[in-house]
Amino acid sequence: MSVVTVTLEQRLADLPRLGVGISGEYGVRPSIDPTTFGERWPGLVHFVEFGTDTDRGLDPAVLRWVEAGGAATYHFLDVNFEELCDLDDGWIEQTMSFAERLCSPWLCGDSGMWHFGPRDRGHGLLLPPVLTRDSASATATSVRRLQEATGLLVLPENPPSLYYLGDLHILEYFARVSADADCGLLLDIAHLAIFQRACGHDPLTALDGFPLDRVVEIHIAGGGEAVTSDGYRYIDDDHRAVIHADSWAILEHVLPRATQLRAVCYECEHNAAEETVETFQRLNALFPAHVA
């Protein structure tokens, strides 16, 4: 009997185009209800990306959205990809059950350290990966295991931080992960803008060598200019409604090159709905849910 091997390119091509979505996490309040938002401004929100951990589970609000026919994706908040032992059978089973309940077409999450020591209730820690070749290889092994166990594509996301250990550019790190794990990617543009500024780079540094044709999902969020008491200037990952100019520059560079892009998520859950409408309109103009 011959075995049919499905390539990553084929798997990417089969993914649904979700359009522009909104983020949410369990218990985050105040948050923008996508159903109410859609009633006031139709056609701007096409999916919800819901983030949680296996301890807290799924929020009733996102379940109502899904039960009414809304599209959703599952974003895990509790696994350390650099530690293969963290992907125990119980975590994988629960994570898969959440994804199935949301009808999520893929799994995604920040690829960093979500907890220090054993996973425990309420950790919520997020540190970046160590930007080395060995770390990228370990992360890729975990991503591949999760893909094989669930049958879903796993999209590791570049996490936010102002300080990094290791000698790789963060884009080179995730390019290596994608190549070794044969996986797609979630590119968080706001996090990348923060990294580029913190390292003294131009916003578009290293994008030419990054596999944009493997980017399935993009995150974008507001970020304000901030300064420490000793004068250090940085972009704050505060998820304000207004998108930073560096993030817009990266997005406009990436969009025409991300040929397998299926979703753009605007992370704006802490803002008043009225403050986000203009950005939702601009994102929909740049990445319409339906292509003629």
C-alpha cells in the first residue's frame, strides 16, 4: 500500500481564509463583544481568536459566538515549547478538546516560557525563547510533536520582550523552527516592531530572509512610545487602540509577500469599541475576508 504524503504547501493551501478578527482572553474585562460590535459595525470582524490555558478553559462569551456560527481560533497560553516534557498527554488532550470545541482550523500561541518550573494555576509568565540554534531545534521538536498528536497545523508566534538572550535575530530563530518542524507561522507584527527597536534595527530588518510564504496568521496591536526613568526609550506592548507607525510599516511590507496568509487578528480587547473602528476598517481594506 502506498502512503500519500501531504506537503506543508498543500496543507497551507487547504486552510480557510478567515479575514480580520479580534482577540480575547478568558476573563479579560472590559472586552469588546464581537457580536455586539458586528451589530453596530457590520462586516469588520470575521473571527475571534481566543486565548486561554487548560486550567481556565473556554469563556461563555466565545462559546456563544461559536454556537451562533462565528469562526474562532485557539491560542494557548500555557506551554513551554523549549521543554518537550511540557507537552504531556493530558495537556495535549485538553488543548485539542478546546480547539475542537471552537472549530479552530489551527493551533497557535506565543513560543516562549509561559511558566517557570511545573505548570501551575495562574502562572501567566511569558518570557521570550533563548535565541540560539539549540533552542530553535528544541522548539521545533515540540511543534512537530503537537502537530502529529492533534493533526492540526501549529503556528508558533514570536513573543514580546525588550530583552533577549542568544545570538540569532528573532526572525532567523522562527525561520529555523518552521524549517525544522515543517510548520506555518504566526507573525506578531507589534512584537516584531518592539524587538527591532530594542535591538536598534530598522523595522524591516531581516524580513527579506524570513519565509513569509509560511505566515498563516498575523497579529497586530497598538503600542505606545515609552521611556524609563533613566531615559531608555522603547515601544510598549500595551494593546492600545492606535497602531504604532513601525507596525504599519511592517504590515504593509509583509501583506503582499505573505501568499498563504489566512487571518489578521487585531489585539484590542482593552479598548472601547469606538476607538477601534478606524483600524478595523483599514485592516479590512488591506486584507479583505473575501478575494474576488
